[in-house]
Amino acid sequence: MNRFIAKCFAGIISLIHISTILALGAAVFYYYSDHNSDIRHYLEAYGVPESSFLLVTLAAFIGYVLVMGVLSTLVAINQNLEILNSKS
């Protein structure tokens, strides 16, 4: 059962990786292609100046990498432990 859950979770993490990278890329593209975009209004509502949009995007990406890195490491540890248990 643990093996099944670990494989499902690994697949979910892969989908989240792809969707996050595409979403951040689309947000940057949309931000710079449309000067009256919803992203600009959303950031203005939270007090983020236009000049620091890339910094906010970079901070979101770094936060994502840290959180998902920890989760990916836990899945890898679980998979390696199963291999070690099956050998003994």
C-alpha cells in the first residue's frame, strides 16, 4: 500500500511541477504583454510596485522549490527504504 501511495504522490508532484512552471511563465508573459492586465491590478491591491514584479515571481518560485523539494525528498527516501527492505 505504501508503494502505491508513494507512486501516486510522485505522479502528483510531477504534475504540480509542470503546472507551476507553466503558470509562472504565463503570468510573466501576460504581465509584460498587456499593460492593463489583471495581474498588475492584483499586485497593486497588495502594495507591490510594478518594478518588483520579477522579484515577487522569483520569490514565489524559490518558495515553491523549497516546499516541493522537501516533499520530493520524502518520496525518494520512502522509495529507497522500500528497496532496502525488499533486499533484506
